[in-house]
Amino acid sequence: MKRGRIKPGSDGQPSHSLFDLLRKLETAGIHYTLGRYREETILVTITIVGERIEVDVFEDGHMEVSRFKGSEAIVGGSELVEQLLQRELGRN
């Protein structure tokens, strides 16, 4: 099993890129959530006005980033949720 890249943090203690990222987001006051959908990564989902950013942080410390931009305009209501659910159910 690979070990994460451990490097000194700002306080001189060992750190990992995941913790470095979380500290930076918290310092900037940026909202994020954590998820684990793949065995080898932790997903950090960052939400800012007009964007959602997904950062997969791997055990070895490298990151892969996906960025989604939008207008944040309201595009529907419960009927749209139903349409999306029906579409996804039809794929299974």
C-alpha cells in the first residue's frame, strides 16, 4: 500500500496534502464537504458562488480537480426533480 506524501506543515509537524487543502479552505472561509466514493481517494467538494469544484485527493498526495460552472439561476421545481429521478431510474 502506498503511503501519502508527508511533509512538514506550517507548524513544522508532518502534514498531508488533504489536511493542507482543508486548512486553506477553512482559512479562506470556503464551504466544503468530504466524501469517500472510491477506495483510493477522499473527495473534497467545494462550493462557491457560481461553481462547484470536486477535488479527489489520493493516498500519495496528488489531486485531480473537476470544475463545474453555472449561473445559479433557478431552473425548475419539484417537477424537474421528478424528471431527473425518472431519467436516472430509466438508465438502471
